[in-house]
Amino acid sequence: WDRYLEHTSSLWVLHWQLVRDARRATIFSWVFSNPRPSRFARDQLLEELLQLARDTKTRARSMSTLKKDLEVFLRSYVSQRPGQGPLPEEALLSPLTRLRLLRPTSERGVFELVEGLHPSLPLLVFEAALVDYLRHRRSHSSGHHVVSLDELLYGTWSPGRMFRLSPEGLIERLEALCQRAPDRYLFDDTAGLR
């Protein structure tokens, strides 16, 4: 129990829970779970969200409400203001900024999702997300238990996509899981396929 979110592992769990629930945190889920370029403009994302609301027949939201929701999302992950440097030390920041999953670019209003090893992501949190993903996938497929590396990296709601893991970061965690629980996991890269 980490009441004050002092441990990075708690932040990864919080991020995962936000991203996996599209009904409660639509923008978080939309950005981190769906296929998208790493770089995006604030205005482009706003247009995508408007289209999503139309496509899903979500009750009408005003443009100002969507803009405010988008600002909350961006401030949840970005610890500096584009073109203005870091915020003052006394500024109130979201704890999720410590995950360094999103950063502003040098272009005004453009942001970048940060893919990488993310060494602060604990194996246990990764495994919980993996099991959740596999359970969801199995409930929507014909019982097929083999999953490709690409699917784990880039599939909608996959751990690789949600945690913005690089291929090396994903492989490192899969190999660690296989070593820790060889009776539960098998990572096979025969014939050049993974």
C-alpha cells in the first residue's frame, strides 16, 4: 500500500489502470493503447477525440470540455512547458510525469511518446499487464495461446504499447519472466520468428 505514491512501481500500476479503462479515462486509453505515430500535435489529437466521440455516439461534449480534458491528460505526463523549460520546483506536478512517457518536442503544440527500456517498470507490474492482455485476447479468440513479439509490442492494449517499451525492453522482460517461471512462460525465437 503506497498511500503517497512514493514508489515508481505504484505509478506504473496507476498508469496501467488508467490506460486499460477506456470508459473512465478515454484520452489516456486512446493515446497509449491504440496504434498511433509517436509524435502528435495537440490539435490533431483533439480532432481524433472529436471523431471518436462521433463514431461511438458518445454524448456530445463541447470543444472547450475536450480541450480541458486534453490539457489534464498532457499535464499528467509532461513535466515541462514547451519552449519555457521546466516548471518551478514549487509547481504541483502529476506523479505520472516521473514515468517520462510523454515529452514536448521543439515544435509548438507537438508531443512525443517516449519508447524505451523503462527500467523503472517492475517485472511484476509488467507480468500483471501481460496476463491481463492474454486473458482479454484469449476471450476474444479461438483459444490460441501463442502470441507474436510484434503483437505484444504493438497490439491494441498490449503491454508493449501501454508501457511504450522498445523491442529490447519487451524482450528483456519476457526473458526474465521465462527464467523466473519456466513452467508458465516460453519465449521461442526459432526460425527467426519470436
